[in-house]
Amino acid sequence: MSLSVDTVVLAAKVREKRSNLGLTKSDLASLVGSSPSTIGRIEAKKSYPSTDLFISLCNWLKTDPRDFVRG
């Protein structure tokens, strides 16, 4: 059985919370230990986050990582 992260849902939740809080991609990148360009690629569903970044984003979202797992 293969498990994967639902990047569509992850991207939507990240973009929504960041926007609701009035944060820039740079602001969020600083909070989660990433770069603004990586945040942009994740929000555009063009990049899969590293495991560490995925966990950091889940912590920032206050969401269990299993909520994004499919398969």
C-alpha cells in the first residue's frame, strides 16, 4: 500500500490560513523554516514539501498530519 500527502488539500489550507492571517509568503516561510519560493510552489501544488517542512506546516496549521494522508 502506498501512502501520499494530498497536496491539493494541503495547499488550500496553507493558502487559506496564511491569507486569513494577512501573512506574506515570506512571513510564513520564516515561521516554518522555509523560503518564500518554496511556500509559493507548495501553494501552487507544484512542489511536495520535505518531511520536515510538512510537519512544520501541519504544526502551524494545528492539524494532524494524518488529515492530509491518502492511500
